[in-house]
Amino acid sequence: MGNERKIVNVNSTDVVARIFGNYDINVRIIEQNFRVNIQNRPIENGDAIVISGDSSESVSPAAEVVEYLKKIAEYNDAVSEQSVQ
């Protein structure tokens, strides 16, 4: 996918797993709603969730949703599908 991209750094693989959801359902919902691609990349101090797409108009709000889910995942055990929608 396109030229725009944002990175959300996460220090725990457990948090990444909660953000992505069972069978990556949370990420698929975000990808479909914002027409972006979301991937997890390991980095030195944790993981980087990379959100990429054709325009900042789609990538920026998708990154905000991922940041929101990160906050939920850091303080709760699970991120529900309802949290994403």
C-alpha cells in the first residue's frame, strides 16, 4: 500500500496481541474501515505497529485508533471488537 505511514511503538508482545485481537480481527476492522495496511515489526525495545496507506487522511486516524487501543490494552486484559467499532 501507499506512501504514507505511521508507527506506534509498543513495549510488550502481550499488548500487541491484545491490540490485534483474536485472529487479528481488530486489525482487520481498522484496515477495512480506513483502507490501510497494518503490520507488526519487532524492534529493539519491543514492537512497532506500522500503519501504511495511500494518504494521511486514512493513515492518521487509523494510527489514532491503534494508539487508543494500545491504551486500553495496557490497562485491561483484552481489547474487544466493540472497542474497535
